[in-house]
Amino acid sequence: MAELPNNELPPKTCSIEKLVTNKKDVAKVLDGSKTATRRNGRYADIGEVMVLEGSEFVVERVYAQTLGELTDEHARQEGYGSVEEYKQSILKFHPGMPWLPQMSVWVHEFAPVVN
């Protein structure tokens, strides 16, 4: 999907403070193995800074993607080895959630702030 500037993205549905909250995910971000988070809403703008345990991460890309478009490379951005591993983790965390290829999610890609 084509990337849009912040002023062309729909309004945020949540705040950046809730983008990464799971302790295991926070640890993955801090050790560099997680560089993206997919959510059912938009939690951050491009350029916004997320602070995790005193470390800052800047949101570099925000775009929509369907679950059917996920590749193993996308799963690695999330800190998993494959789409199947990522899928099983999500379904365990959200019991009863359907995994539908056409379901759209918001991808938030981030990187450490370099001072």
C-alpha cells in the first residue's frame, strides 16, 4: 500500500503510549529484535517518539496492511521467526480473534532515536 503523510492518514485511534505494552514485546524492542508493531488501529504519527524504559524510538513509517499480505520478513520485524509463529502468538494473546487474510491492520515501524 502507498504510504501517506501524517496529514493524509486517518485520525489516531489510540495514543503512542499504548503502542507497545506487553513486557515480552518491550524487551524485544529494547534488544532490537522488534522493529514494528501491527495494531487494529492507528496509534502513532510518523515522527512521533515512543519511550520504553527510558529509551526513545521514533516512528518512521505508518501504513495499512492486510493479514494476508504478511510475509516472514514482516514477522521478523515483529520479533518472530515466521508468519505462522507470529499468528499463533497473536491468537494466543487474543483468544477468539479470527485470523482473516482480508483483515486490515496498521503497521507502525520504528527505530531507536540517535542523538
